[in-house]
Amino acid sequence: MIPIEPLQSPGDTGALIPHLFRREFSRIVAVLSRLFGLQHIEIAEDIAGETFLAALEIWPYKGIPPNPTAWLYAIARNKARNYLHRDQIFTVKVMPALTHGTPGAEEMEIDLTEKNISDSQLQMLFAVCHPSLSMESQICLALRILCGFGIDEIATAFLTNKETINKRLFRAREKLRSGHSAIIFPAGAEFAQRLEAVLLTIYLLFSEGYYSESQDNVLREDLCGEAMRLTRLLIDNASTHLPAVDALFALMCFHASRFPARKAANGEMILYADQDEALWDQSLIAQGAWHLHQSSQGEMFSKYHLEAGIAYWHTIKTDSPEKWENILQLHNRLLRLAYSPVAALNRTFALFKARGREEAIAAAEKLTLTENPYYHMLLGELYKEVDREKAADHLRNAKALARTQADKQAIQRAISGLEA
């Protein structure tokens, strides 16, 4: 159990309860879901929700207990036991399986030790990344069950509304329930397949925060932080600590190291070339380098290895031809292994830095990603020393397609610079 520093003033509940909810809600749900079975996941969520409702009702009047986390776990245990006692279905079908028909079932142990919490969350991660679910559903479930995100927050992350997210979560739970999915590590060949889905879910969760288009916020560090926390769960378990996991964590460390320099005080994104290197977190860069080295052990090779290598070179603030040639070659390998429009755009920028504008313009225009604002931003940059009017046209297209006010403002400044 991770200790929480006690806050003794009743007025501190406004800050403490949301903090505890984000961390402990998912832990309680994972443990109870593992205990009751995935088909009863909504019951686990209800019990966890009632636990925090009790804190909201009691703490403002009686004060925060000396150990808030222990208090929450005690309430969750009691509520789970009460539910087992009063609900007929649980009494008839679930209780015998949990207690094996032994006397004193009412005293059954609900294990909320740190090890069982970690194991439960990790196995839950594999359960929600089921191949029967769409990738969007997997991420929604991960955010809700494993990260403690509210429906409003998930809707914001996906640029949609609460009703859509509720329907998506309901359908996902029904699929898991009807498929009789178990909260266990899959065996044999299925493990490798499911691990690939787990890593992709975490990767997309991090990307959702890194390239945020929600709430006019260009960077959502909460999403990135949860992705890193889930990856750390994989690293800390011997059966899931594999080279691709280290490579993914290295990639996230390198990107996260530049967070303080990536966003201006007014919320606008600061482009890589304009970032203050002094703001980069050198401890995260060192941590990423260590995990990248660890990822080279064994024969497993993944796109995360290549992306981590690219991210590593971006932690070296120099415009030397050697740097950009290395980045270009890594992009070339990445496109052969796992093509994506974003990777193709990034590769074209590396081509510009390594080989010049002419080659880069020819490569960029072959992509024809006319509905992508970053495509037009790239061409605006490439054309600004060749054809300023064409560069301005691309930037105007980028502004029309941009989804956040911060991006629109940054693009308008670039347009104004060209017109001046």
C-alpha cells in the first residue's frame, strides 16, 4: 500500500479526494473485478464509487482520517462484503466460488495489498485489450477502469460527448461479459498477441495526450502520465518485462523530457527548433537511454525501438547532418515496418533537414494528405524560402483545418511573418 501524506484540515478535502479518486478508484475496481469476475465489473465500479461518495459525505464534517487510503480500502472492503451478503445472485452463484463453501464466508478476505493491486491492474489491462473490442473501446476502458478518468474527461479526450462514451463503454463491457473473458494473463501464442494490443493501447493513450486537440490544450500531461504508469506496471512484472516494453517506455521518457519546453505560458505549442534546451528534463533523458539500452537485449524488435531511437536523437539539440541523417534512416526503417501518415510526414521533415528542401517538397507532395493540417504546415515551412505565396496558401489551409485555438494562433503568426 502506498502511503498518502495525511491532510488534517477538513477544507483540504476539495484537493485530496479528486487526487485519491484518480489513483485509488482504479485500484479498487481492478481488485474487485478480479475477485468477482469481469462479468460483474459494473458492480465493482459501483462499490468504488460509493466508497468515494462516503468520503465526500463524511470527511468535510469529521475531518480527514490520519491515513486516507487505508480508510478508503476499509470502506471498500465493508461495502463489498455487504453487497455479497445482500445480493441473491452473488449469494447463490458467486459466494460459493469465492469461499469454496467454507464456513465464515462473511469474513472472506478482500486483498488490497500493494502486490495484489498491481497484479489485478496488470491482468485487467490484458483483459480490456481483448481482440473483440475496437481500439477506441480498449482505450476508453483503460481510461475508465485503470486510470480512474471520469466520463467527461474521456469524452474530452476523444472530442465527443458523454452519451457516446457511455454507449461505447456499455457495448465494450457487454462484449467482455458475453465473451466470458477472464482477468488472467493469456497463455501461449495468445499472450504475444494480447501484449501487442496492450502496448498499442498504451502508445495511443500517450499519443492522445502528446498531440492533444481537446480543450484547446496542445499537451495533456495527465494522459501521458497514465500511459507511463501503465507501462511501468508491465516493467515491474517479470512475465511482461520484455524488450518492446522497455522500448516503449524509453520513447515516452524522451518525449516527456521536453514537456516543460514544449508549451508556452499561454498554452501554445513551442516548435522543436524554438525550445529552450535548458528546460529539458535530463533525468528523464537518462532514464530513457537506460531503457533503450535494455530494449536491445534479446531478439525482439518493434516499431517502438525505432521510434525510441528517433526520439533519442531529438534530445540532442544540434542541426548536424549526422543527426538528421540518422533520424532519416530510422524513419525509413519505420515506414517499412509500420507505415502511417504521421510517420511519413515526420520522415519528410527529416529528409528536409538532411537533404534539403527540393527533395523534401517532392516527397511531401506525393503524400497528398490534403485534409491534414500538419501536412500543410510542413509544406508551408518547405516553401517559405522557395515560393512565399504558395507557402502562405498552405499555411492558410492549415489554419482552416487546425482544431485548437492555440494551433490557429501559431499558424496565423507564421502567415503574418510571410506577408511581412
